[in-house]
Amino acid sequence: MLAFLQTIGWLVVIVYASIPSFWLLVHPRVEYWRSRQRSPYRVLIPVWITMWIALGTTTAPWRHVLIYNTGWTWIPAAILFFTGLWLYKSSGEHFSGPQLIGVAELLPSQGEQRLVISGIRDRIRHPVYLGHLCEMLAWSIGGLAVAYALTAFAALTGVIMIRLEDKELEERFGEEYRRYRSHVPALIPSLSKPSLAQRQ
């Protein structure tokens, strides 16, 4: 059973680890993707799948290497897993489906152009990315070395991705986003501070 969970974890973390790299293709050249007559997803989705294959091929030789192998670690893993699901649910409460998958960035004529700072985004700017991190850590805690390596890779590329996304959002929403960014942290919510609504 543990071996099965570790294999599933390896495959899931491959997909998650590629998400920042996918968006690193988008944010630096967002105007190029927006200018295309056909949907940019026709190019970007196959490229993303290619990333999965590349990460899977690269990490496959080490996918059975364990740092440790104990069943009790799946208890904190389950807590992280459900925390990630809660973050996804909370993130979608004030966001439309197209906003969640980035349609506003790539197809502005089809996506809703509004800055959402209510709900969970009153405490954290990028709750979906924190949800991704929780899911990756949940699978990594199972003990698979390659899952930890992929999570570290995603964290490093994720920092760059968030900076580029913040820059793009600042260009799109201007002073409103700069003010929001100055009060609300990117990934780690500050529970001790008053909410953004209380500060205004």
C-alpha cells in the first residue's frame, strides 16, 4: 500500500512541480500570447504535458529512493492534503473558474478583469499557490526523495513566478494592486494583523 501511495505521490508531484514553469512561459511574454489569433492554450497545454514527460523521465531512476519509510508520516500528510483542498475551495469562493485557470491573463476579452481582494485574499495574495505547496508537501512527507526534490524545484521556480505575476498584476491594476500588495503577504498569511478590510 505504501509503495502504491509513493508512486501516486511521485506522479502527482510531477504535475504540481511543472506549474510554475508553465506560468514562467506566460508571464514574461504575456503580450505575445495575448496577440495570437488562436488560443494560446493550443500551444501551452502540449508544452506543459511535455514538461510532465521530461520531469518524469528525469526523475524515474530515483522514484523508489526513500529517505524514510514509516506509515505514521501519512497522518501529517493527510492534514496538509486537506489544508490544500480547503485553500482551493476558499480560493474559488470569490473567483470565477476562468480567473482560477488564468484566462484573464491569456484571453483578456474572455476573462473577467477585476482585482479580487476579499475572502481568503484578504489575508494572502496567492492562496492557490499555497494550496499547491501543501499538496506537494503532503505527498513528499511519505518519504520519497524525488518528491522532496520536485517540491524544492517548484518552490524555487515558484518564487520567480510569483514575482512575475505580481508585476503583471501591477501593470494591469496599477495603484490598486500596489496598495493591496503592500498590505497582504504573498504566501504566508499573517493571522495576527488586522485584515485588509479593517485597515482601510
